[in-house]
Amino acid sequence: MYRSTRRSTRRALLAALLGAAATLGAASPGTASADRPAGAAPAAPLRVATYNIHAGAGQDGVFDLDRTAAALRDLHADVIGLQEVDVHWGARSGFADEARELAERLDMRVFFAPIYDLPPAAENAERRQFGVAVLSRLPPAAAENHEITRLSTQVPDPVPAPAPGFAEVTVRVRGTLVHLYSTHLDYRADPSVRRAQVDDMLGILAEDRGPKILVGDFNAEAGAPELAKLWGPLADAAPDGGRTYPAIDPVSRIDLVAVSPEVTVTGAHEVATGASDHRPVVTDLLIRRHGHRSDTAERRQR
């Protein structure tokens, strides 16, 4: 695993991005373009997926990490954003380190970004953690655990406050640095926390240059008002995609993949499986290679 770090959001960048988002994203979610500019270098393929794994329990409520791993393997993805990942969390998942165990089963690298990091359940035990993760077949060039607004489920009478659990992993795709983010937005009926989370995520994305891919469980349909600012800076990779929740007889599409203009979508679909209470979404992407920067150049611009 890779060490988690935090980076503060610059207010000026946030204000600028939100202003652009208000102008560009006031309508419906965009669709990623399939056009390639004249003279551009050939685009590089990348398969990205998102999956809320329900802490390893299927739609039937039975914990079975082997079943989870098999469902992930069948996606044949290069990078997978995971949500609801337990690391020594509790009896429901056998106190397993799901992030590490899934990575080992799939022969992939993993970055785990805890939302909650609590004391051990027993003396000499591991700390109890729950959050999101990114599995990657490509070696990460960088990884960070960002804070966004959250309403805790672990304290009485919570109030919205910054908390970690917004994962960013940067991978190199044939020489181009690509930023992939895994998120899990608030589940409550009140959209105000999700709206604040969208603002926070856009502020973090504004600090990064180059292709960006945001995946996760948004707990809202793409057309929900609280997600509107995303569309413009990003495009919905599967605007005509199938429903993802619940896994059996789904009624809503709340598991989304969103891409920046440098990314072209060539295919996207949800996968019917009962290995979780959500269905995974798989997207086939092309990463434009013209105008990319080196690691040093990108860091100098930050």
C-alpha cells in the first residue's frame, strides 16, 4: 500500500472552477467526445471500473471475499475504484484487511484511503478502518487521501465537517499522467452534504493537470441537482447506462464514472452480479497523449 497524505484546497482555484462549472454545467450531464484533434498523437487505451463492494457481502448478505475477488477479476480492468472497504473493521468482514487481500488475489497494487480510523476492537489488535480504495495494474506515480465534507456515522449528533476518504491515485498511461479518484458520497435524503462534497471534489480536481477520471458511489442519479456542477468540467461516461442499485432488479443508476475532456469513452456498461448490493460499472477509455507533461513539469505548476 502507499502512504496517505493530505493536501489543502486552494480557495482561489476552487472559486474559479466553481464559476466555470456553474456556467458549463447548468444543463444536463455531458457526454465524452469521441473526436480526436487533427495532428494529435494516438490515444492510449485504459479500462476503468467502479464498484461498491459492500464490505465483501453480497446482495444475499453473506460475507464472501472470494466471491468479491472473482467479480472484480471478471471486470478485466486496469484500474478499479472501490467503495465500502473494511480494513480490520469488524466481525461482519472477519476483521479482514480487504484492501490488501483483494490486491493479493488479483495481483494488483492497492491504495486504501480510510474515512474512519478508530482504535482497535481488542488489545494488540489492528486499528479499525473503513473507506475507499483504488486497485491498479499500473504502478502509481502518486497517491493521496483527501478530505471532503462529511457527516460522520460514528459520533452522536454529527455536523458536516472535513474528513478524509477521497482517494486520488496518479498512474502513467503510456507516458501520460492520469489522475483517478474514488469517492463515496453521503447517502442521506438531504442533498446538502452531497452538494458540499461536489464543491470540495471540484476544488481538489482543479489542482491537478491532465486527464482526470472520477468514479464512485454518488448516492444520487447523474441528473440530481446536487451533482450539476460536475457536468462541464467532467462528462458522464455512461449517460445511457443501466441501473446499478440494488444489484438484483436495480432501480437507480448511482454508481458513476466521470471523465475530463482529455478522455474519450469508447464503451461503458454495468455488470449483473450479486457479489455486492451494487453492480459494478466498467468503462473503456482512450487517453489523449498530446500535450502531456512530465512529472517534474506538473509538480512545478502546482
